[in-house]
Amino acid sequence: RKEVEQDPGPFNVPEGATVAFNCTYSNSASQSFFWYRQDCRKEPKLLMSVYSSGNEDGRFTAQLNRASQYISLLIRDSKLSDSATYLCVVNRGNQFYFGTGTSLTVIP
Amino acid sequence: NAGVTQTPKFRVLKTGQSMTLLCAQDMNHEYMYWYRQDPGMGLRLIHYSVGEGTTAKGEVPDGYNVSRLKKQNFLLGLESAAPSQTSVYFCASRAGGYNEQFFGPGTRLTVL
């Protein structure tokens, strides 16, 4: 079973839409959780860390459910510039485990 | 601060040739990582280091060697390149604890 699983999409949404991405992880000993954004042919960049209490950064909200081993990312009022691949990342010990990414295209 | 830098950005090798990829970070991070990214596979860990002079194997270490002689540098070597090693290679670094990783811009390697 994969360490981290994501729906690959693609998600094609109109500007202004709200879109949600989900991710599950297999190891309950996982310690920290992140969403990264990756633009085409570029390096991944941290979007936000994910905490059990949930956290928000502007239009982005991340949630962690440790009991269900589930992570989510909600993007409100989508912008054209949000078009990218979103990577769910889980840390355990010294290693990080990456989902294959969810592709988002925001359409004018 | 330059953050994490990688050299070279692009490289084409013939099967059996060798090369070294250089990763450098100026953030005084203890941990450094080498990943490869292939279509549909996500990032997979090749080797990592938890400090100067240390290295450890990741998920896909075969065909690669690494060295961390200086804290700021992490080298990835391919002794005898194979077409299966055609990929995009990313280096990352992080401080300890629960901190996130910072990535370099990547090296696009093609092995013919």
C-alpha cells in the first residue's frame, strides 16, 4: 500500500470556484504534514503546513484528521494563478513521503 | 540567501557514463535529501543525510552513491548511467524537528 495517496485529477474549475483536494496516509506514526505546490517543470514549494486543529492562510484552508489518516486542502475563490499540481506530503522520522499530486487548472 | 542550488540544470549522458550532481544550501540545514521525479510516480527518495559525514539509503538507492563531506554540500553520483535513470532530480534540505523541506530547482538528466 502506498504511503500517501491522492486523487490525481485533473480538476478543471472556473475562476472564483471553491475546490477541495483530499489525501490519505497509511502509517499512523506519521508526525507532520504539508501541502506543497509544484508548477510545471519547477521545484515543489511549500504551500502550508497542516495541523490537527486546522489552519488557514488567506484563501487556503488545510485540515488533518489523525483518526481517519486523512488530510484535506480547500481553495476558495480560485485564481488563474492557482493552476498547478498540489502535493500532499507526510513526514515520519527523517523521511518525507509524497503523493503523486493533484492537478488543478483554473479556467477564465 | 540563494537557498538550495543544484548543478548542472540539464545534462545528457550516454549509457555507461558517470557524472556527479551537486547540491548546495546556505541555510545551515542539517538534513539534505536527493529525490527523483518521474511522470505518475511522485517524488521518490534516493538517499539522504542527517548531518555532515552521514548518509543513508532511501526508497530507490540502487545505481546511485552520495557523499556529504561538508555540511552545505550533498553530492549524488551515477557511476554507470542507465536509461532508467532518465529523470528530474531534486535536492532538498531542512532544519531538524518538524520543519518543512526546501527544494532546489532540479536537474533534468537524460541517459541515451
